[in-house]
Amino acid sequence: MDLGFLIDSSGSINAADKHNFQRIRDFIKGFIKAVVIGENDTRIAFATYSGSGNFEPNFKVRFNFTAYSTTESLMNAVQSIPYDSGSTYTGGALTRMRTDVFSAARQGLPAILIVLTDGKSHDSVKVPASRLRDTGVHIISVGVGDAVYSELADMASDPDNGNIFDVTFASLVNLLESFLPSVCKGG
């Protein structure tokens, strides 16, 4: 499968606790350890999003599907991703995932996006998420902190009960056990 992570890197992530972005990294590293990574197995892409001071989306592909093909190299790459801060522009980030990341996904294999956010987006997520799902990408929404359930539902593939996870930052790493089956059947 080709699996993309789209991670909210807005200011609210670390506002309540300076360790929250590290908790996100730890969650993703736990996921990487739990699947088989390789060119012919699971490939991972990673992007962050926030917004600049002038309310412009700040989307960054940190690495694409072909950048790393071993568990160790992926773990190191995830750990080195910086925290940006800024505002939350999830809709624009979903559009960029469709055009800049999943356009390079392998045909005929499951394509899954895990979106992790903690707040309300400053732009609409409904249409960008629908367009991404229309290309065959299965979307799983993970809300932490003050995430807005209706936005998580607008992004997630159906059914909601298997594709929306609403947790605290502290319990994020514990989500892995219930989360992996959803990802593995998601594509």
C-alpha cells in the first residue's frame, strides 16, 4: 500500500503542551514499526501543513513515497521533521496531497491518507476531501485535542465508525492497537 500522513503543524499543536508534536512523531514511528516497509511493500509519504502570518497555507511535502524504503530511514526522517506553527488550513493541504503526493501513488494498490489535526480549519475540507477520495484514496481522520468532529467526518471515508478517531495527545500513542486494523482494511 501507499500510505500518506498529513500532519497539522499549526500553533495550537504545541500550545497546551510543548511535547505534543513529539507525541505525533512517536505515534507515526510506532505505526512504521508495525508494518512492512519496502519498495514492494508499504511506502510512506509525509506532509505537514499550517499557515503563514498572512493567512496563506503553508504546505510542505517532507518526503514522498520513494524517498525511504527501510524502517530505520523512515523513523529517522519522521523524527527530524520540524514543527512549523501557524494557522490551520486543512482544505488546501488536502488538495496538495491529491496533486503533489498521491498523483505518484502506485496503481492497483491501496492508497490511504491519515490526516491528523487538532482544530478547526480556516478553509473548507469537504470538497478537497471528496476530490481526493474520488481518486481512490481512502481517508482516515485522527482528531486530537480540540478537533472538530464534523470536519473529521467531512474528510473521512465511510463508514465513520472505522475511519474517524478522536483522542487526546496523551493517548495518541495508545491508539495504534485499534488503529492498525482500520488502516490495513482501509484500502
